[in-house]
Amino acid sequence: MITVIYFWRIKRIYLPLAILNMATNKFLLKVILGRSFIKMLGTGKGESFTPKDADSFRWGILITTKESNIKKFDSSFVIKLWQKIARSQYRAVLRPISSHGVWSGQTPFESEKFEWNGKVAAITRARIVWSKNLQFWRAVPPVTESLHKSAGLISAIGIGEAPIGLQGTFSLWENSQALKQFAYQGQAHLQAIAATETNKWYSEELFARFAVIQEQGTLD
């Protein structure tokens, strides 16, 4: 199994078509790819994880599927339609190094141990308990400020399946060491982990780290 992620920055005039794509593409991809993990993603700045962060002109798709499906996915009507309305495109092929937690009740990233010294990607994703959204939003800014100032960070954006409640990040790092330093030594992040345990913000959460096997375009 392999993971592929696309992000497109679209032309303003095509926003209605992008929204229609978001509503229909998952069904179309299920027909093309069969039993695969598929997520349609909105994006944002990843600073406060509130609706004001949302970026209406950048959208994404993440799939985890058999390697034999990748060519079918890349050449599908779905991808071609996004490319027609896009100003720019980012695509990455990712191989999971480690993954903890669940996403929509599934464990989509089957990690295996292997040596990797190159660029890595990280995906965090959480389903926030509805009654704790405000508390979560108040706690986020110090962590995101620390993230964006972290040594070794190449780029980071917010991702989500909905404007509220289903929040996450996609980030690119120079290497695993830089990511681990932020995750396990950054004071703001360690405090957030402790607060998560205390406040029980999430009903579901996932953290996954990937080797960036292929990359086209730039995330920014």
C-alpha cells in the first residue's frame, strides 16, 4: 500500500466547480480504486484551526491504495478535472514510517521499519469533541507559532474534512530528526500533549510520519 496526496490552488472563477468536485469526487474514486482509503481535503493556514483559517482556493485529495492503482488514479478523470481548473499543483508519493491512532475509525497507514534519511512528511488529524472546540482553539496558537518557527520545517498547512471539528496538519520537514525535535522537545507542543490528556479534546486522533518518495510542485 502507498499513499499519494495532491493539493491544487485553483483559479477564483472555478470555486463553484471545486466545491462540486469535493461533493462528488470520493464516489467517483471509489469506483476507480475500489477498496482504498480516500479523503477529500480542504485547507487553511493552520494557525488557529478556526473557520477564519480556511483557504477557499486550495483543495486536496489523499489516498492510500495498492501501488498498482497509482497510475489509474493519476490518469483519472478526477485528477484531470482538478488540473484543468488549477493555477498550481503539488503531488507527493509517501511511504509510511510510523503511524499512531485512527482516522474515521480506520488505520490507513501501514508502517514498516526502513532506513530513510531524506525529506519527511507528517500528517496530524483529530476529531474534536464538539463542546470543546472553543477550548481547543484557545490552546492552539502557541503550538502553531512554535511549529512555523521550527528548525528544519519546509512548509506546513492546515487540512480538514470540514470547517469545524475535523482538523489536522500536513507538514514537510528536511528530515526525521527535525520533526522529532519539534514533536518531542518543543515546549509548546509538549504542553499541548499534556493538555490534550487532561482536557480530552479529541474523540479520535492520528499522527503519521512518511518518507517523501516522489514530489512534484511546491506546497506553497
